[in-house]
Amino acid sequence: MLEILFHGRGGQGAVTAANILVAAALRDGHRGVQAFPLFGSERRGAPVKAFARISDTEVNLRSQIYNPDIVVVLDPGLLKLVNVAEGLKESGVLILNTTGSPGDFEFSKSFRVATVDAAGVALKHKLLVGGIPVINTPILGALPKVSDVVSLEAIEEAIKAQWKGSAGERNAAAAREAYEHTEVNR
């Protein structure tokens, strides 16, 4: 079973990203999927977590994820507030929304790190809500770069199923562009 933890801020779409990811995993033939958030009475901009589990068999766990295989960080500002590598498995990978390179981060000495400027991709594709870049769909494009558990094509299809018409096309194109521009340290 692959366990993914999303760190984001309220309103960035971490929960939607987890839901789209498991929908894509279903499209790729995985039968055990689960996505859920962890937040209290949060407001827009407050730190939130979302979780996704992907398996070929039924998922019976109902707890939050404490030892993820993959950590996805939507807001680079959270790196100063949260230990995003906490509990990450030794073979784990961090996916960061940043203009930096994988080697720019201290934890790249211990873990695989993937970086992508998801915010820049969102701006390019005019993915904005209230003038703020929507990062969740572009950053999903980085996942197939670090794991073969879900394909880019399935992510694009799940995005298009979530949003019809031009919105779905723009979001799917952003995911593909992010995939193409994701850097991985090892």
C-alpha cells in the first residue's frame, strides 16, 4: 500500500488533490483507495493535511497517515512551520512546490526530493481563484515522476472528470506541464 500525505493551506485544494489522486488510481486499476482530510474549524490559509492511500486490495485502515511514502507540499511557506519530513519512510520522497532545485533542501541528503514550480504553472494556465494560483492539479503531475503507482494519463482523465470543458482541459494541461518540469534528485 502506498500512503501519501498532502501539506497545504486551507483553500489551496489539498483535499481535492487527494480525491483526484485516488480517482486516478481507480482508473489505473487499483481497487483499494482512500482519501480524507484532517482539519478542525480551519479558515482559509491555515495549515491543513489531506491523506491518500492506494492499494491493490481493500483498505481497512481508518487512521491518519503517520509514516507516509510520499509527502506533497503545496505551500513552500509551510517548510518553516511544519516538519514535513516527520515520519517519512526511509525510501520516501518529498514533492515540493518551489522554484528551487531538489539539492537546495537539507532533507535532500536523507530523502528523494522532487521540485516543481506548480504555482508558476498554475499562473501560466490561468488557474486562479480569487487571484491566488490553484496548485493542486499542477502538483499532481509530479507524482508519476516519483512513483509508478498512478499514471499521468489517469491523473489527466480524473482531472477532466472533475471539471468539464475548458477548465478540465486547462487543469490537465497544467498537470502535464508540471510533470515535464519536475526535477528529482535521485
